[in-house]
Amino acid sequence: MDNASDTTLLLDHEDVPPIHEHNAAGRSPFLLTCDHYGRLIPKQLGDLGLTERELTRHIAWDIGIAGVAEALARQLGAHLIAQRYSRLVIDCNRPPHAAGSIPLISEATMIPGNDGLARAAAEARRMQIFDPYHQRIEEIIDQREQAGLPTVLVSLHSFTPVYAGIARPWHIGTLYHRDTRLPPRLLKLLRAEADLVVGDNEPYAVSDETDYTIPVHGEMRGLMNTGIEIRQDLISDAAGEKSWADRLARIFAEIEPMLRAERLI
């Protein structure tokens, strides 16, 4: 494969669409998104020069979050919009102009298939994977608004137990920037769970420079929003995914009447 080639048609009939939706008829005020749900790579890009072991690691996707997201959508009666392709192809939670949008290195791993990428090839990834995903989120928010349905954006992610040799103590983190309505309520209820170490904008914080989904679809539209990060060793199997979906469903079921009582939704 010529990495610098003009890849104008990235996805063909053998590739699945980038967008995965679950429980699309859900009427919950919570709209779930999952930017790093999948780890697929378009057939035209091969394996990006990586081994299968590398492509199953956290550098390629958010391990465990797909199962949590689908179970949570079912329990809440919420619509989930997710992205099937690996963030190594293009990161759907990074502004396209950001350095990490199409990474040359992830943690300590070089990504050969992203080296020397022609501008047209990078644009193909944006136009055929990034843009359709975010256009769909925008369409759904528009449709909900027209139907008189409130929208509270919840962006679901997972994080590694250890990063750059440093252990991360948090079980779950709430990520936010400008919204002061949803995150404090979520933090309070999470901290009431006696067995949890809860991160307040840990292990990451939302910013306009490093994030896309919350700034664009949440903050720019004035929607209540939060990011959620769950530690990957806690959701590495089906039992863990179910346990965390159950817990979050219970907590969001407590939050919804709070928001309604205060006429925030």
C-alpha cells in the first residue's frame, strides 16, 4: 500500500458504514454517543502496518465501552449513536485540524499506515468516516428538537488502568467543560457509591483543542452534557460491562427527575 496515495474512495461495498445506532426509537432525554466504539479499519488501508495484537489494544478503541453503551441504551430507553472505525484511522473525538486526529504515534506505538499521508487521503478519512458520524449526531439532535424532545448529551469512553507507567486510581471519571448543570449532579451521585474512586475531570478534561463531540454537539448547542470515562479493567468482560451499565442506568434514572423538577428538561 502506498500510504501517500490519493485515497479518494476509502470505503467501498465491502466496508460497513461508519455509523452504528442502537435503540433509535428511544425517547429518553439522554442521547448517548460513543466516539471510540469500534476498531474496524477500511479494507483499503490493510492493517495500517500494525500487528493484530496492537489493533486489539486500547490504542485502537475504547475497550469495553461498546457493551456498556448498548446495555445502557436499552435500560434507559436511550438512543445510542456510535462510530465503528478505529481512532487510528481518524479520531472522531478530535478536531480534524488537531495533531492527534490521524495519529503518527499512539502512546509508544508508531502507526506506519499514517506516515506520509497525502492531504487528499486524510480528507477522504474525514469525509467518509468523521463527517457522516457527526452529521448524524447533528441530525438526531435537530429531529429531537423538532419533536419537542429534550436532549442531554452523554459521551461514553473508557481509559487504561496504567498510562505511561503511572497507575490511575479512578474507577470512573466525569468529564466536562462549560456545563455546570449535569456534571455536579452526576458527580454527587457517583461519589455516594461507597466502592468508587471518582474522577472530577480525571483522567482527562474536555477542551476545545482536544475534544470535538462535547464542545460541538453539547456546548455550542447549549445542551446539558457530560463525558464519562470508565476504567477498562472494570469492563473487560461481559459481566463487567453489565454491572457498569446497571449502575449508570440506576444513577441516570435518579438524575432525570431532578432535572425535570428544576425544569431543566
